[in-house]
Amino acid sequence: MADEVRREASGKAIIIGADQSGPALFSDEPTTVERMAFFLEIEVQLPFPKRISLKLTSSDSMDTPIEHSFPASQGSGDKVPSEAEAVDFMLVLNKTEVTFAKLGVYKLCFKCDEDDWVELREFSFPIRKRPTED
């Protein structure tokens, strides 16, 4: 997870503000995060899927602040060897104004076409303290 992921003309990614946990959230009301980004490398089984979907969902599945679907393509015309069973696939997702209903642990998951969701990892979203008034 990061603040932003930029793509160079060469296709390389620049990851800005990477962190192992999510931003702090208020415990008593929904919190909107200005921007979030994900850079993922996943292994996709062949035949190549039509769509790859990502979601960030709370551990109890009651809150899904991010759900996004990408049309799958093989990229820059790369040929997949005929004996290959899977290929590595790179996804970059930048989102703005992401609203979380609650704090806690959220799971980042992906799926290809209509397959089941596969959990990639968990992120903890800690408590955000309100500023004190003087």
C-alpha cells in the first residue's frame, strides 16, 4: 500500500509513500482517505482471463471501500510460451477519496473472471486520534 504509484514511459513503477499498514482511521465515524495506491505482481493461470478484479474488504466483510475490475491483457504484445501454465501480471491501482466505515484489519484480495477471491495480504488500519482543543 502506498500514497501513489506512478508509471514511467518505460513501464517501470515509482512507488511513493509505501507503508506496511493503512492510514489511521477514526473509531467512531467513517473516515475518508485522500489517496491510496497499490502495486501488485500476481501470478495468473492460463488461459488468460478476460478481467482481473481487486477489492479491499474488512476482515468481517462488512465494509469494502475499494472494489475495482481491470480488463486483462497480455501487456505490450509479449508472447506467452506455449508450455506456460501461468504468467506474472503487474497491476497498479490509484484511488482518491476512499471512505472506510470503520478501523481494523482489511484484506486485499483478487480474482480472475468469475473465480473465487484469493487473499493477498492483510493491512491494519489503526486508530486516528482527534486533535485536542486548547
